[in-house]
Amino acid sequence: MTSEKSYSTAQRLDSHISNHPLTLTSTGNPQNITTTSDTAINGLSATVTAGMYRVHGVIFWQQGSTASVQNFSIHGPTVSRMQVWYEHFLNGGGASNGVGRWTNVSVQAGSPNFAANSVVFFTFDGVIEFSAGGTFSVQVSEGTAGNALSILIDSFCDLWPVI
């Protein structure tokens, strides 16, 4: 009979974390965004280490009282490579809008001018290889000064370390 190697709780936890996704979810009431500067979405930030990650997320948002462009971005430490596709979907509209690709952090992905009060979801999926550790975050800004949007609860982002 062979014996299994004994692992401490910390070693088991480290192994679980390094091989499973970290799910980040938006927190609190809807987050109102009125600034034209990138702002971290509440709850969608995490510390990352150098290395490759698979990333997937869905941001649920509502257009303010004016049709205007909204800007979404991923922020983080320097990347050595990044291929993340994104797309906006109008709730109940079926068709996709605003398809694009990020190849670096801190680059804005603008939405189409959805009608006032439209509910939209923004989805993204791909891989990021960070050259160093730091803080990863999903951010948004209002595209037109004086307008607004709301990030709705239950938006999420999954990060999987690629080993």
C-alpha cells in the first residue's frame, strides 16, 4: 500500500488558487459613472503576479439619459502580450455591436451610442501575459463630459492562471 504525500492546508490552498479561476464580482448598488477619467469598477480588481492569465468577463451597464459613447478598459502591470476580444450587446436586441480587440492595457474600448436608458452587456475574453506583478482592474469612463452610465450589480470577471 502506498502512502499519499501529506500537504499542509496552506499548500493545498496555494495549489487550488494557482489552478482555478479567481472570480471577481461587482459590489454594492449600481455604480454611477460621470467622469471622463477611467474609474475602477467596484469589486473588479485583484493582485496579479507576472505570468499568463486567461480572462473572461461580462459587464452589465445602463446608458444614462443621453445616447453617448462609454469607454471600457483593462488596467494592470506591463504586458508582454495580450489578445482580448470584446463586444457590446444591446439587451434584447440580439445583434452585437462594437466588436474589437485589446492588445495592451489601459486602451479604451468605446461603445456605440446606445439609446438613452438602454441596458447593455459588454463581454470580453482572451489571454494576458503580465511582465510583472501589480494590480489588475476592469475600468470604465464616460465618453462625453456631463453624461452618465451605471454599472449594474452582478458584473463579473474571471482570471485563470495559465500553467
